[in-house]
Amino acid sequence: MQEKIIILDFGSQTTQLIGRRVRELNTYCEIVPYNKFPKDDDSVIGVILSGSPFSVYDEKAFRTSLEGIRGRIPVLGICYGAQFMAYSNGGTVEPAPSREYGRAHLEKFDSGNPLMHGLDQRTQVWMSHGDTITSLPEGFNIIASTDKVAVAAYQVDGEKTWGVQFHPEVYHSTQGTQLLRNFVVDICGSRQDWSAASFIESTVAALKEQLGNDRVILGLSGGVDSSVAAVLLNRAIGKNLTCIFVDHGMLRKNEFRDVLRDYEGLGLNVIGVDASQKFFSELAGVTDPERKRKIIGKGFIDVFDEEAHKITDAKWLAQGTIYPDCIESLSITGTTIKSHHNVGGLPEKMNLKLCEPLRLLFKDE
């Protein structure tokens, strides 16, 4: 079973970035809502709590129980995550005299603490918080401070549980990757055996097992996501994959023709459909970007559905859904960041099972 780090998402704008940094350490991770920890998953080797747009004392603040996690699995709280653990265990979190946003330096830290290993004196970190921890619960010990923040980082006695009030995942925390490496590799014990390259072999094998001799239909957009999904599926099932490439009229000049030729050069079994006039008429006069996306998404499904029904023995619909699609379409705050036409389920009339080989990958992976 693939070992993994779980990131509990409390709604921070940098949650995805934490995930990227962990994967850059050749360690697989998954981002899940703050209250959806997979309790029965024995492959979890560590947990990271993200930041949040809320204060821990807000009525609407996201809260969860860490019972069964703390003391059993290493935990690292970042910003809100650190404040949440302190506050929920009897510590005090209060509004800072002024919001601290920007560069700071660790004026002192415990260089012998495993989380701080290898950090330079006065290493630069990035702060972004309006609250600060003013008192820690019993058993929580300060391991780092800045000139303005006494509790920049802490560890809990007798536990592999840490909290940092700064953001190690961002570029401006100059040794943030080192701190995350200390947690993920040295503390959690990651074998660092995961990579996007290793994903290819394991995914092709998994697709062969999942799909067998079934026929699969995939909608191509001309973009990276669906194209990579198509090549993976082609490696797994060959001609049992039928791709449908819909021209919605928003491609570059001659791109539909050129990309269709490239797809055929990749050995894909592909059907090209020029539906540009349909989309032009439906988008006429529309200026709102979100409405445009919904019109294009619905139009794509309508055209695709019409073509797919011509393939009578297909059992699966494949899509190039990637990880950010899932996260952005509905954040844990309940607010849509951006809708994606390939997230949210299939039209019931298609009566196909869903296959998403890239669902757990970021785009650059």
C-alpha cells in the first residue's frame, strides 16, 4: 500500500501548495476536508493541518477532533492548524496588536529539535496571520520565536506533534522546504519512493485491472489533462478506447485540425466533431466568465453525449480530471473557486461508469 501524508484542509489559500511541497519530497499526499480524516487507512504516516480564513474563536471556525491521531501519527499544524491545536487544548489565541504579514526571522529556536534540524540562525519565515498564540496549554513547549511572536513554533511533550505560526510552504520561507523535509522524511519516516514517473507504471497496471476488455469513451479538449489521460488509457487498453475531440470554436487558428492530426500520430482512436457554430450562437452576448464556463461545459456534454450514443457497447466514460479541479470546484468553505465541466458527476442518461486516471495529480505532475 502506498504510504501517504494526509493534509487536513481548513480552507487556506495555500493548502494546495502544501501538497505540492510534500510531493516534491517524493512523498505521496492527499488533501481532504478538515473533518474527513481516513481513520481506517493504515498507510497514513503523518498529518498536516492547514491554515484557514477564520479565527479559531469564530463561531463559524472549522473544528475537528484529533483523537486517535495525535500521539499515534506525527502531526504538524501550520498557522491556523497550530492555533487550533493550542486553543482546543486550553491555550489562548488572541487578535495580534497588528496583523503580521510578511517576512520575519527566527531570532531563537531549538536547533536540537527534529523539526528545526538544519535551519540557519535568523532564518527567514513568512507570516500571515491576524491572531497569535498568547499562552500555550500545559505540555506545549516553545521551540522557536521571532522578535514579535513568542510562540512561532512549539512541540507537545511526549508526542510527535508540532505547530508553526508561519508558512513553511511558501517561497519566502527560505528554509521552509528543509522544515517540511524534517517533518515528512525524518519524523514521519517517508521512504520517498513516490514520483509522477512511478505513477505511470502503476496507473497503467491499475487501469488494465479496472477496465479489463470493456470499451471506454473519453472526451478530448485539446489540452494537457485529457490528452495525458488518453495516452495512459491507450497504453492500458489500446483500441478499446474511443476518443471524441469536440471543436467548440475557442481554439487557436487551425488548432482543431493540427491537434487532431497529432492525436492520430499518438495512435489514438479519435473522432473529431466541429461544433463551433453551436457554441458561438449560445455564447453570443454573454460576458460573465462563470456563465461562459457553464455554457461551454453544458454544450460540450450535449455534443459529446450525442456522439457517445453512437458507440453502443461502451461501459466507461474517462475524463482528464486533475486534483485542483476537484479542490477548486467546491472548497471546504462551500464556496466555488472555479467550476470545472468535468467535475460533478455524469448525466444519468449516459449510463456509464466513471474513470479518472489523473484525479490525484496536480497539472505539472
